Amino acid sequence: MCSLGKLGSDSFIPDPDCCLWSKLCDNLVVEILCRLPLKNLITSKCVCKSWNRLITDVCVPNFSKTASLGGFFFRVGKRLAYRDKFILHFVSYDGQCLSGNETVVESISALLPFKFNFKNLIHSCNGLLLFVDFAPGSVPQYYVCNPLTKQCIEIPRTIERESLSSESDCGEEVQSFAALAFEPWKSCHYKVVSFNNWRNYCLKKTEKFDVFSSDTGEWVSHTMPLDAPIYEYELGWIRNAVYLNGVVYQISRAKYLLQFDINKLNARATELPKRDAINTFGLIGVSGNHLHYSSRVDSTLFVWFLEDHSRWVLKHSFSIDHIYDNRPFLAQCTPRDTFLRAWAFDPNSEAIYFGYVRAILRYQVENGVLEVVHTIEFDKNAPSSNYVMIPYFPCVVILKGKVAVPGQILTVPSGVSLSDAASFPEVALL
């Protein structure tokens, strides 16, 4: 009989050295491993080198392609708060705030070496979160976090980037325009893309950006031409960024979609649909592996998707007034003008998220159902000026690099697997 070996506090894993288990082909082992809960799958990488290889090369990419939406991060305000008024909040896909026995935000706070709020979370990409620390008197510092594996990677700084931050009078604003590029079904490595010189765009019509690769551990600078209309003598951007299939997307204040292909190193600007009619900047997001854009014109909310990087295709249009007038509970709790724009797209369905001071709402476009998915605590509120909810997908990829562990810093070299690093319990038993 195959023996069982305990790994972690809540799982029993078959001993891979037992005679029956060792006779299974790789396909069957993968089929079994992929049925494990996510945290058990992570710890199973430490059992032996063969499991580490199968989980890393097969299970993780397969899981990543079909990963379910975990939830959204968004901004809430503390009532009667004079400092740190806006904080980071999380709601799971099913409307609950709890993940295990602690909130996701509290779990992240145990990983980051600084106190953070909403503005410190810059981007989320396929399970990884990008934070930046604007500590007074110091150079802004990037961190990449994986909440599921409880890892926080400190991104190295370069002399050039330190000089840029120290000489600029807008260091915090400059460092906010960054994004993650991460596709776990292709590679366990990620990139941090930082657009740190956009204020000089109007002088040279070129965009400079820096790319950090976790594979090489280094920053590389790039410059590409970009012919885009400017807004008030500068290429002002909306803070929200989206990464999809090798391209980083952002919206400019001149109401153009900016596309930066970080693989082909080219850039382009595409006019947003109904640009002259819209009063707000709208929302970009991913749904069904397409970039989507939504904006409101008068009382109609439009949703388009981008085809071939250049053509907008109208997908939905529906009356905000009709939604509002046929849901009596809305009139009792939120003004009509709250629904100026959508807050998020559901990546895996046709649902669109809205919000108001007391709750997060989900609108099922196909059947016209509007439901409350989360009620905000009595001592907080979601400001009507909120512009985005940041989607989060649980990710089982173990990050390499300088890992922040509570009370210490642990370095896992890029060439060392978890099975070889089993002597590091902080990593082996996440």
C-alpha cells in the first residue's frame, strides 16, 4: 500500500517514493496534483524534484489559463478620518470580505514593509500586485506581491532611476504610472514597466519607459516614438493601466487609448469611441481576453471591445435611467448621478460592476439583473469619485528574488527550485 506523508498542517500527500505511486505516468500524476487545493498544490512542489517540475511546467500553466476571479480591490473612505482617509479594500467574487480567517488586505499588510493605502497599489496582473512606497525623504520603491503564496519581492533600484526621482518635483506622480506584465501560462517570470518621463513627451514626441525583468533581475530603458494628441501641453494619463497579450494600455486625458507593445517595442494612439460626446474618461478592462472600454453619453452606457488594436466594436448599450428607475432600492440609497460610469468588467462574463457609497453592485447585461454583491461597513464608504475596481486572480506561481518575510529578508536565487530550497521553511511551507 502506498504510504502517506503529511506536508503542512491540513493535507496528506502520497509518498512519491512508494512503489505504486512511482509507477504512475506523469500524465496521471499531473491529473491528481491539479485536483489539489491551491495552497496544497504550492506546498507539494517541495516534495521532490519531479513534482516540482510537473507542478511548475504543467499544473501552474493549466491552472492559470482557467483561474477563477478571486475578487476586486477598490477604494473606500473612512468616515470622520483626517489622515489616511482612503484605504484599500477587497471584496471577493461572491461578495464576502473574508479569505480564510483574515482579510486579504490584512494578509498583504503582513508582507509589505511599509504602511500602505489605496494609492500605493498601482496595478494587478493575473494574480500579482504591484505596490510602490512613497516614503518621505526616500526614493520610491516598487514591490511585487503574491497574496496566495504570501510573498513580497523588493524590486531593485538603479542609479538612473534614483536620479530621476530625486531631481523630479513630481516623484510620486511619476512613479504611479507603472504596470505589471505577467502571463503565468507562458512563464513564471514577470516584468515591471515604468513610464517615468511622460512629462517631457510634448517636447520630443517620444515615450521613454523602463522595464524590469524578474528573469534577468535588471532594468532596461527603451524609447519609442508616439504620435498622440496632448492635453494641456503634456501627455496626461489616467492612472488605471491594463496589460493584455504583451501590450500595456492606458487612457490619456485627451481621450485616446495609448498602446505600448513591450515585446515589439512600438506604441500607438487610438481615438476613443464617441470621444467628442463623452464628459468622463471612461473605463478600460479585460473581459473574454479582449480589451473593453465603457463610457456614458447622456443617460446611455456604452461598452465596446477593441479589435486588431485599432477598431472599436460596439458590444452593449443600455439606459442607466431604466436600470435606476426599475430598482426602488437605488433611489433610497444613492443619487442617480452615481452611475456616471462603470467601475469594473467581469473578466469571465458579461457582468459590469457599479458602486455607490454603501455597496458594490453587479449588473448582468444578458438578463438585466442588478444585484448587491457587497455591503460596505457602516464606518466606511465608497466615494462616488471612485474610478476603478482592480481585479484579482489567485496565482500559484512562486516568485524568485529578494523575498520579504516578516522579521527578515530571504533570497531565493533564480536558479534554485523550491525542492532545493526546502531548508528555507518560510518559502517551503507558505
